[in-house]
Amino acid sequence: MRSAARTSGLGAAVMVIALVLAACSGTGDDSGKDRIVSASWGDPQKPLEPANTYETRGGAALDMIFRGLKKYDPKTGEARNCLADSITTTDQRRYTIRLRQGWTFSNGEPVTAHSFVDAWNFGALGTNQQVAASFFSYIDGYDKVHPATGAPLARTMSGLAVQDDRTFTVRLSQKFSLWPDTLGSWAYFPLPRLFFTQHEQWLKKPVGNGPYQVASYSRGERMRLRAWDGYMGPDKARNDGVDLRVYTDTHTAYTDLLAGNVDVVHDIPAVDLKNAKQDLGPRFVNQPAGVLVTLGFPMYDPQWSGPDAVDLRRGLSMAVNRAMITERIFHQTRVPASDWTTPVLGSHGGHQPGLCGAACTYDPAEARKLIAAGGGLPGGQMKITYNADVSTNREWVDAVCHSINNTLGDSHACVGQPVPTFAQYRDRITNRSVSQPFSYAGQMDYPLIQDFLQPNYYTGGAANDTGFHRPRFDELIDQANAAATPAEAVSRFQEAERDLSQQMPSMPLWYQNGTAGYSSRLSNVSLTPFGVPDYSQVSVN
């Protein structure tokens, strides 16, 4: 699951527009400026390497620059073949991947089996320090290229083998029936030779194989993307390009939208939600998305993970009046959460409404008892860490603290602790220098319960920011991955989520809708279950 910038940053991340056809437009310059879409954006945490991106700001750009083996349908989230012509297996452990013909990168280099195998080996190699390296942990030989301690014992994974230009094989370390459906994620994108031979040059101006190519990129300012004539997919750009403009305050972006200075604002800030329908009319988009907002506890800190701390964590969750906050702050763009997934999954994807039970039900009296039983707030005060460049965050964090303070009868029991930018916030989280609860919005990579559980709570998971470690939970996840059928796998993952609910390494807060606003010069603007615009399908009137 991706960290979404809107509330933590899901991530991602938290959180694409119009239908992609069965498989997953011209190289422009500023001469076509009237068909260029301008959109609000924020600096990614890391350089735009596919396996080094695990949040939605970087991911929004990667989704425009790249295409992978799979692409997720923008209406249903279904994983459909894109560059993959076929992915076959006889035992759910050994897979043969055959590529479609004719695909190239925007510099003219063909996309071959080596483009994937080399990219995956780079992403997995421990010395390359890619944040999403654990995506490759299912592949045989990962433990050699990315050992838990010490230097790598190999540079390539033994489970990957190129058969010819269009074919490669993958051998997993265990059966994983759902593995093909994960292959639309950013970490699995292919890379051209330029990435390896002139790495610093590539980072300044990434080269991909998607509907757009990078015209220029100035960190802290903007990324200029222009439609690419050579794109092979059916979802060609309906505009000449997109300028992603960096904003350090989402309210400023919204006021710029109203003033006609920007065309698309993704994730309307809370302060503006109450007026968005009136301000924008039909140009205000509000629909369910695969985004879950939680408050994570630093389980790597003994104060929050001791023997009695589960009572503290459950008590704090019961002290939060989710219904009031989602109504007064978010104006029907959030729904109180009752589990660790999202309703967008549906029952077939593993969603279990109500699993959190009493722990996600507002009950001040019981909350006080449990917090006391858990030893009280460590140091007498709780500070919620969040990134301040999304103005919405301060409002909801203050509201959560107000609810906790009212429950405890202490106006200073809980306070917000802002970090100036999303990149700085994510650095502190990934470095585990945060010793207090922190906001986290997770955006799904694919519509499966596995994506909400394994990356976030499995030992060593790519998004395990809480540092949660529980052998029983890991065992259940392993069993689910090895299940013979997708239905059996979902059932096992649900068992793992029930185990998670007894530990509360994070408290579910609310399911987050995707929101956006756009100018009158645009049409064909909508959001997918991921809640992140696919600007290629936006038309300029």
C-alpha cells in the first residue's frame, strides 16, 4: 500500500481518469500551450525511480510516464494485461511472462524482457536502498541480494531468467496465487538502459514508456510533461501535456483554481470542502477511493508497545469521535472506518466491515478506563505528527486531539506536531525518528486485502512504518499467499486481519473519498478507485 500525500502523505499516496481499454499522442512543446493542463502537485519524497517511490505524489508522475505488465482498470481496479501478452503458471510458483511486440521507451529503445529483469534486480539490491525493495521479496534469491544484515551475497535474483527478448521467467520462493495481480504496481515498471548507464542524467529527466514524456523537471517548482506520439497503449493523451506545479499549501492551490490560475486541484482541503459544491458545481468530484486513513503507533518505541500498551492504543481509538469529525471537518467526503481495508474492495476483495468493533466506536467512559489500564499517556502528553503542507491535516489532527482531550478532561493531553513538508515528514517516518503517533493515509496499489495488510504490518513490509512485528500475523500472511485459489487466499488474509484487530498497531480513522476540482476549460475528468487522476484522458475544451 502506498503512502498517500493527502493526509500523511497513501500516501499515496495516498490516493485516474476514464476507461483504459483491453490492453493497458504527440510529442509537444509550448506551442500547444492552450491544450496544456496545469495541475497542483507536491514534491515526492524520493527521486522518481519506480522502486524508490512509495507515496502518491511520486506515483502520480510515474503513472503518466510509465506502463507496466499490468494496468488497473480506472473504474473497477481490475488488473488487466498491458505490456504483458500473457502470464502463465502451472503451479502458482513458476511464472512465464510473454511481452507484447512493438513497445518502446520514449527515447526509441525497445522494451524487452531485460527491461523488466534488470529493473527488478536493481530495485531488489540492498545497496541501492530502494524503499519498495520488499515488493521483490517473493522472488527466489531476494534474500541473497537483500539480506536482513550485512552486504549482499549476490547482485541478481536467482528466480529471474531472460529467455528471449520477449520472454522471461519468474520463480517465487513460495506459491502466491494473487501475485500476477500485483504487477501493475510502480515497483515493477521496466527501465531503459539509460537508467543504468547515465543514472544521474536519468534522474533529472526520467525516460519511460507511458503516454507522456518528461520535458523538464525542477524539484520544488514543477514537472512539465508532454504527450508522446510513440505511445503504444490505447489510452493515448487527449491533451498536449500536463504541467505538475508544486504547491506547499493545498488551500493556495484551491484559491488558484477559483482564480483560473490552475486547471486541476487534486484533494480539496478540508477548509474548502464546505464551499466546494457551491464554488464548482458539477466540476467538484467526490467519489469513493481505495484510501484508508489511520493513526499509526510507533511500535518500535517501548512506551507504545509494552505489555499493557494495547489497552492504551484501544482506549485512544475509542476516544475519537469519528462520526462528528467526518461530518464537521470533511463534509461527506470521509466515512468512519471500522476495519483496516476499504469498502472499495468489496467482499470479493476481502473487505470486512465492523471488524474493529468496539475499539473503533466512540465511548469516552470506556476509553478513560483503558487508557488508565494502559499506563496513561507516555510522558503525560500525546503529540500527533503530520505533514503541514496539506492544510487539511492540521484541521483533522486538531479535531482528533480535541476529542481525546475532552475524553480525558485535559486540554493539553493531545497536541499536533507539524512537519513542514511531506518529504521531510516521510523521511522522519522511514528513519523511525518519530516517537509519537503519526498520521498515515494508505492508498491501495491493487484492490486486494493483501495490499492493506502485508506492506503495512508484515515484518519488514515496504510500508510498515509502525515497526509492527508479530510472528503469528506473519504466519497467517504467508499461509494466505500460498493458498491454492484467490478465494482461499482472501479468507486467510481475513483471518490475519482479525489477528491484527487484537493488537491495534494503528487505529483506523476513516475511509477517504477521492476529491478534485477542475476548471471550466476541461472535460472528461473523473477519479478511479485509486482516487488519483489519470490526466491522459482529460480533454481541453
